[in-house]
Amino acid sequence: PDVARNRYKLDIVDVSYDDLAARLRALLADKKFEQQSAASTERCLSMPGTRLETKKEFIQRAFALYTVFRQWLREHNAPAITLNQCMGTIRSVSNTTGCMPLSWLNDEGFIALCESDFVVVPPGILLHYISGKPVFMANSTFPHKATVTCAHCTAPRRMDGNRYEPVRIMTHYESDFGAAPKVEMPIGQKVCAISPE
């Protein structure tokens, strides 16, 4: 983040986990929000091509995170968001993972990436503005039988900016906790990939 601030002049606004915790407490104490979150969860899971392979409550809690992230984006007039300590602190504060909210925000046209691999954030911002499409970060495998597998937990479903791809909503890979999208890109899908390192 410091290199991005200094070299690329990114205006990075830090928001505390204490603020997140307070906002989540307020939302989760609101019965109307609880009903909205349950309805949003049902709409999400009823989308064609959606398979749930984790606990439904992880999705419902993810909508609370999503709501707070949208509040922050609006309050700071920001086009992008990332999560610090996404495999640690966020889970203990929200009792889910940040993967689904980041995926949903990408589908809506924001830039939402995981800060555990911050080196991809500046190029992700650049690619988003060059392509006008959602971006995602991935750890790629070496080609095997002409196939490269790309894996990460914040992939958007609307890879082309329009069509929702099929998704398996599973636990976050490294933690076996929460909810993360396993978006199934069509075979033959053209992608542009860069290695910022």
C-alpha cells in the first residue's frame, strides 16, 4: 500500500475494523435489516446457475458486510475497496468471509479486490479502467494438458460485464470457512492476464 500511495499516488483511505464492528452490530440488531438480508440471500441463491455448498448463514452475514462496504464507498466517493487482513480479522469481526461482498461489488462495476495480495490492486484498477469490465485476481497453475487453472476467492460472476456465469458458493479455500464464489468461466473464454510481480 505504501508503494501505491507514493509511486502511483493512490488516495488510500483507511477505515478501521472498530468502525466495521460497530456498523455490523447496528445492522444485525435491526430486525428490518435482518428481513432484508434474508430476502437478499434467497434472491442470490435462486439465481440460475447458483449452487450453495456452504452454510446459508454465511451468505446472510455477507450481506451485512456488503452493506457496510457500500456505505464506505459512498461516504468516501471511492470506486474501489480492498480488505486488509482478509484471512484473519474480517472473519472474527463478521463471522463470515469478505469474498462474496467483493464479488457482488465487482459485478456492480466497482473494483473490489483482496488485500492479502496487494500487489495486484494497482494493476487491477488499471485493467478495470482499460477494459471497462470486472477484474479479478488469480493464482494460476502451470499449464497441464493445455489447461491453466486460476484460483482466487473474489471473482465476479459477470466476467464480461453482462452475463452471470454459473457459480458454486463454497467455503473460503485456505480457511474452510465462510462463503466464497467458485465462478465457472466457460471453456474457451478469452481473458487478459498480467503478472504484476
